[in-house]
Amino acid sequence: MARIGRAIVRVPRRISKGQIIKVQMVITHPMETGLRKDKKTGKTIPAHYIDKVEFLFNGQKVTTLITGPGISKNPYFAIMLKATESGTLTIRYTDNKGGSWSKDVKINVS
């Protein structure tokens, strides 16, 4: 499995001032519900899932997603963002086992 917490983020290359853009993101994460059993041992696999995703633009919070164990492995998230200026989009995300990661993406408005 790829490294847990690695994120791939996609934003449009050309963005006009005032344009509403789609920010897309995939995070490598096992997203275990805590309900599955290991086929070899029969023991329950402990819950391990992303529980919060925050989007900040130039340090100001855009939105927060509170998630749970019902989301698939390597989850996909997307938000719509109005691009009024160039800057940095910071995405911070945590899981229920204390894992914490972030990803910065440059937004260039022309």
C-alpha cells in the first residue's frame, strides 16, 4: 500500500479572477470501519479512518469536512472555490488514530 496520508490534489491550471473552480483530492488511507474481520485470524480489524479535512486559503478557513468510517479506501474529496486572488490552498486532514497531514497547493489567478 502507498504511504498513508499522501494526497494528490488537482486544481485548474488557468484560473480567471472570480472564477469558481473545482478542487479535487485523493488521499491514500485504508479507511477501516472497525467492522471487518481479518480472513486469516478471524479478529476484527481496528477502525482507522480520516475524521476531519480542513481547507484554508491564504490562512483563512474555507470549509471543514467531518467524515467517518463509512467512506471508501483512498477517499476522493472535492470542493468548489471562488478564486478572487492568487495564493496558497492548505489542506489539513487527520485520522482517528492521531495521524495528521497537510498539503499546500498554489492557486494562480490571472
